[in-house]
Amino acid sequence: MRNRKIQILVLVFLMLSSAQLFASGNNVATTTPIWLYLLAALLLILIVIALILINKKRRNALQLEKLQASLKTLNQELLSLRENKKEIILQRIEALRDEIKAREHNLEAMKKTLKASKLSASRNSFLLTKISQTLRTNLNDILGFSLLLENEFALSEEEELFEYNENIRKSGASLMHLLNNIIDISKIESKSFRLKEEACHLADISEELIRQYQPVATLKGIKIVFQDNKVPPFAADCETVRHILSNLLDNSVNYTEKGFIKISQTVKDEMVVWTIKDTGIGIDKAYLPDIFEPFRQQSLGYSKLSNQGAGLGLPLIKNMLELMNGKINIESEKVKGTTVTVYLPFMAFSEQSTPTPKETATPKKKNRAPQKATLKRENIKILILDEDRLGNMLIKKILPKVRIESYSKETTPEIWINQQLVNQSQPDILMVELDFTGNKKGTAVLQKLKKKYPELERVPTIALSAYPDSNGYEKAIQQGFTAYLQKPFHKKDLINLLNQLIST
């Protein structure tokens, strides 16, 4: 291309030189005519256009050659595909089958893992239920006999034995408290923990708890003060609130050796604020970030403490408050004490539509002298459907002159009841354990017995339960029972209930 341009320029130069010589030879004027230059320019333009067209034609020819080569290659590939399409399809199908098999294998492995996980969770739940049932039964028996012995030792003025029994009762109560915490945490984790909204009187709960812990605080020389700022009744689960505040007050009393414990409550920014401040041993700052972790106990300088728990109280409190849309804040300094603040959403509850708060079983002044309770009628017959042998023995011990027949595992409940109705007189009271046979079938057993023996419809029935439930009475009534008795129960509680049922 470059050579062609040089040739064109040389040709133009020669043409101009020839034109100049021609003009000089003919004796024309010394100046070159203008038409000669125009002719040369036109000629040059024509030559350039011709060269451009030639180059474009050559490029098109090259592109055409490339396209023809590509078309030839594609034709060859298409021909190859047509000839080998069955083999290619089979290879693709085989590859897809291998991929499907691999995914099925992974899916099967995931199903096995999920099944193993569910089985493990089911076993853990079953184990927890069995352990809970066994521990509750034994602990309730221990606490029940302890309450019975408390009366006996007090009446006989056996101070040393009374103190021994008191230690047994406290240890049993501590174990029951730990068991309840474990079960509550498992319920929260399994999302089976239920809240009941009712009118919550915070001042009543605080005063009740103060009365409960006042004797221990007095023995340790601790002053408990309560600042009531008249918090109106608000909508919340009272039993859960009581459980939260009880744990916090219990911690303050346990970890305070001198000084005071101040409790205050108020409403601020649509939140109920309950605060407890003590002058106890305090919490090391290094432990504060982990304070809500389960089974974590402070051991920085306090290894000699004997009243440390299992480290479940504060984590449980935090989880319960989160379920109630509340929160907790802890400020503490080692040796100087701790301040715990609980925040609960304030939702007003109408007093007109809400019954007055239930009277608590805790007396205003703790008095160790036993309250004498006597049965109005002793010539009655009581049938007990409960597999807890020691629990049945405790009831017989409390009611020595009453005719009591307890269920034996040697036969079925239907046959046993039939023997009692046929061979003996109709019972005056029927007691049924809600967790009868360990599968919470007490209600079903009662309904089955009433259907088979209509005469039992006229017999008052008491639901016995080893599981704490704030709504236990309401549930028992809905399920067809006449009354509800929570284990462990005091002698006077049982006798008062029996007197009430006998009189009605």
C-alpha cells in the first residue's frame, strides 16, 4: 500500500513536470496555467478512490474466505454431532445420573443427620422428663415429710431436731429450685413456655417476698427497706414476675453479709422499673460480661463461698424478661455491692374487670409455732390414685384416723376402683395425681373412671400435682376436678381443703 502511494506521487510529479516542459517548449507564458493544476488534482483524486475501492474489495475477499472457513468448520462439527449424537446424549445422561446420585446421597446423609438430631433431642427431652419426674417425686416426699416433722418437733419442743429438719427442708427446697430453673430454661429453649396476662400488683409481690426473706436477713443483721412509689396494676404474668424478683432478692440476701438491701419501684417512660440495691460482696468487672451465660459462676476471690448456685438464675431471668419484652441491667463493684434494675413494659390493667389479687399462703409474720388444724369428720373414706408410695404414706401419716386406700401397681385403675366400690363403701374423697403412670394421664384416667362408674360423678376429686403451675387450679377445674393441691403441701393445707370439700 505504501509503495502504491509513492508510485502515485511520482506519477503526479512526472505529469506536472511534463506539463511544465510542454508549456515552455511552446513559448507559453512563464507561469503554469491553472487548469493544469486542476487536472493533476482531479487525476490524483481518481487514483486515490480507485486504490480505496481496490483495498476494500481485497478486505471483503479476505473476510469472505474466513467466513467460508468458519462455515466449513461448523459444517464439519455439525456432521460430527449428527454422527455421534446418540453417544453424546448417552454421555450427558450418564453425567446427569451421576449428579443426581450424588445429590441423593447428600440428601440421604442430611436426612440421617436430621433424624439423628431429632432422636437425640427426643431422648434428651425424655431423659429430662424422667429425671424431672423422679426428682420431683422424691423431693416432694422429702419436703412433705420435712413439713410434717417440723410440726412434730415444734410441738415436742425438740429444738435440735427442729434445726436438723430445717436444714433438710432448706436443702430440699434448694434442689427443687434448681430443678425448676432447669425445666424452665428447657421450656424457653423449646418455645413451650407460656405466659398468662393478668393484673399484676407489684407492691403486693414485693412485700410478700420481703416477708419471706426477712427472717434470714434479720439473722444476718441485714436491713431490708422498701420504697413503694405506688405502681398501678399492670398486665403481666404475675407468677413469672414473682419468680424473677424472688431470684434477685434471694441472690441479694445470700451474697450480703452486712449492711442493707433497698428495693424500690416506679413507672418511668412507660416502663415499670423495679430496682434492688445491696451492700454485698459485689461482682468483679471481669465476670460481668459473662454473667448471663448458663452454668457460669463467679470464682474471682470467692472460692470459699458455700452458697453459690448452679449459675442458672440470672440466665433464666434474662430469658423470661425477653419473653415479656423486658430487660435487666446489672451494675456492680467488688466489695461495694450490686444494683440490679428490671424493666417491664407498663400496660394498664382495668381494676373493674380484674379480680383482686389472691391471698398468698405466706403469713405476714413468720411464726414457727405450728398452726393446729383438725379434720371436722374423721369417719370418711379417701381413695388415692397415685403411684408415689411415700406420698401416699405421708397423707396417711397426716390423717391417721381416716380410712385411706391407695392404688397399687399390681392391678389396673379400673379393676382397683371396681374392687373399692363393690367390696367397700363409696369413697367420700378421690385424689388423683395429674402425672399418673408418669405420662400425665391422670385427667384421662379420671374421665374414663367416671364414664365407667357414674357414681363417681358425685365424689369430690382433688388433683395432685408435683409440678408448680400458677394456673393449676383453673386447669384442674376445667378438666373436671373439684379442687387442686400442689405438692409438697403442709398438713394444715390438706386438712383445710378436706374440711371445705366435706362441708360442701
